[in-house]
Amino acid sequence: MTLWEKMKASPVLGGKEGVIGLAVLAAIIFVVLPLGVDIFRLNLIGKYLTYAFVAVGLVMLWGHGGILSLGQGIFFGLGGYAMAMFLKLEASDPLSTKIQSTPGIPDFMDWNQLTALPWFWEPFKSLPFTIFAVLTIPALFAYIIGYAMFKRRVGGVYFSIITQAVALILSILIVGQQGYTGGVNGMTDLRTMLGWDIRTDSAKYILYFANGLLLFGAIFLSKYIMSSKFGMLLLAMRDKEERVRFSGYDVSNFKIFIFCLAAMMSAVGGAMFTLQVGFMSPSFVGIVPSIEMVIFCAVGGRASLIGAVYGTLLVNYGKTVFSENYPEMWLYLMGGLFIAVVMFFPSGLAGIWDKYATKYGWFKDKAQPVKKPEVSTSEVEAQAVLTDTATETSLATESTSVASKKVTRKKADVSPAIESNKLRGAEA
């Protein structure tokens, strides 16, 4: 078997269509865009790709798990602020801040009359701890929210509203604690990482490619999970949650895990955003950015990992073009774009692609018969439970019927004896 045949047969890559889709996306991100645009636009596209981490996580959470979170900006912001704290401490060395009343602390702390670095800032002087915090703090926060909600079977629109409320609370908290977080201005003037100037053109190129590689890592991880038994159970849980629960699975644990995983992906995107752009502010944490992130996923197709990336690029490119050329009308134009997608393309860009690929048979292998769609493991197990229950009920019905027949036969055997005794009594 050749390498191409192995790749087509791989369930992780998604067959021939999945391999070609990944190859095209990789060619666009790593070849076409770096060669076709200048460094300013490339850095802008790099910022767009950081949002794609959130969209990929939402495909797993919403598209495959059926859980709509309107608070993914929470985790994007937590990851971004964790990285910003490390970069801000490096930019606030005593030599660079010697004009402050308290050298060695971030400028916004000095403006708010703080005289010492807060204790929870101290660990962020270490880059390994910062990377660890980028992954674990959002996941822990998501675990707390998920455990409190899913263990009580809170879902649907109620969960969406609660996550939206948490996003609002966190953004207000960040703005209110100006002395510790930088307030409404956020953390700015982030210049170096371990002495490496992240503002140069060469650094922007490196960060762009690193961003793209991490994004593909997130896509491959998501594809691996979706092709596993857990992914099959996740789809079954989305469609028939009660059947999965009656099959003996703890649905709440599945929801908590996928919610935490989506939070970690969003946090990685937030950390890369801070490196790519050079600042972090609460405007990326609240309700509005969280809803925009859901729109990225919806435009690309909430069931498609690759479509989510294209949706993110399209929406953000539209925002940039409309705001530059039509500064007074760009919000209306973006609103029209969203309405058009919902009305005419409910499955997003991925739905359009699937429609024409199926219509023209672009990826149909004529040499092999078309396989029947496989039934998910959870569906089979749930169906087995229902079948066993029906079998037991049928056996019980049959046994009851047999018993009733025996009783009828006994009554029939006893009846002649009673009649003969009556006749003998009458003769006597």
C-alpha cells in the first residue's frame, strides 16, 4: 500500500477528501499567503488565525457535542492575559522603569500607587510556568463551570446564557482591577520574549508560521478525537443524549471533558494573539467577542474543522475590508453577511463545498463500491439495550401466555369431573 493510499484510508485524516482539504489549507497558509501579501497583511492574517483556535474548539464543542458556549472569549482572554503577564514583566525590568516611583513593576501598577509586585504575578517571571498556566488555568476554570452545570443537567440555551454572563462578569472584573490587570487599556508595550524582539519583521514571520503549525496541531488532535470511540459517543450524545445515558455512560463527564478541551484550544489562541499583536485587553474577553467567535464557526460550518478556519479568515477579512473602505457602513455590511449565510447557507462554507462535491462526485472512488454509513458505537449499544429490553418483554409475555394456557387446560380437565359428580348426586 502506497503512502497516498494509507493517507486516504486513515480515519484521522478523513479519507481522500480530508487529505485534499488539509493539503489545500496548508498550501494557502504556508505558501500562498506568505508569498502573496506584505508583512503588515501577513501579521494581520496571523491575528485572524489565532481566532481560528477558538473556532476549531467550537466545532468540537458545538458542532459535534451539541453544546453552544457563548463565553469562549473567557478562555481566549485568560490565555492571552497569562502570556501578556510574562511579556509585561520582562518589559518592566528595573532599568527600563527607572523613571517610575517604584522601578521593576509594570507601569500601570505604578500609576495606581502599587509599591510591590502582587504575589500572583511572581510565577509569571518564568516562561515554562506561563505556558503551563496558559493550558491549565482556562481548563480548570472550564472544569469548574462545566462541573457545576453539567452535573445538574443544565444545558441548551440556559448553559449558553450562563457562559455569556460569566464572560460579562470577567470583563467587568478585569476593567475594575486596573492596578492588577491594566484596566480598560489592558497590557500594552509588550516588546520582547526572553530577549527576542517580537516587533521585528523576521519575528512576525516566525510567529506566523508557528501560529499556523499550532493550528494544524489543534486540527489533527480534533480529528483524532473525532475518529475515536469518544468522538462517536460525542455525536450520539448530541443526537440522542438520553439513549447514551440509558446505555450506562456518564454524559456529564463527556461534556466536561470536551468543554475543557475547547477552553484549552481557545487559550492557546489567546496566547498566540498576544505574541502576534503585542497587547491584550478586556475587549477580547466580553460578550461581543464571544458571539463573534461563534459566528466564525457558523460561517465556516459548525461540523467542519477546516471550514471553521476558512470561516474565521473570511469574516475577519470582511471586517478589515469593510471597515477600511466603508467606515460608516461596515457594521451593516457585516450584519448583512451574517444574515445571508444563515438564510441561504445554513451549513456554512463547508455545506456549500459538500453540496457540489456530492453533486459532481469529485471524491467518489468509482473502482470501489460506496460503503454504507457506519453506525456509531453508542447507537449500536443503545440499540442493543433497547433490543434486550424488548426481548425480555417478549419472553415474559410468552411465559404469561403459556401459563394461562395451562390454567385453561386444568380448568377443562376439572370440568368433566364436576359434571359427573353432579349427575351421581342427582341419581342418588
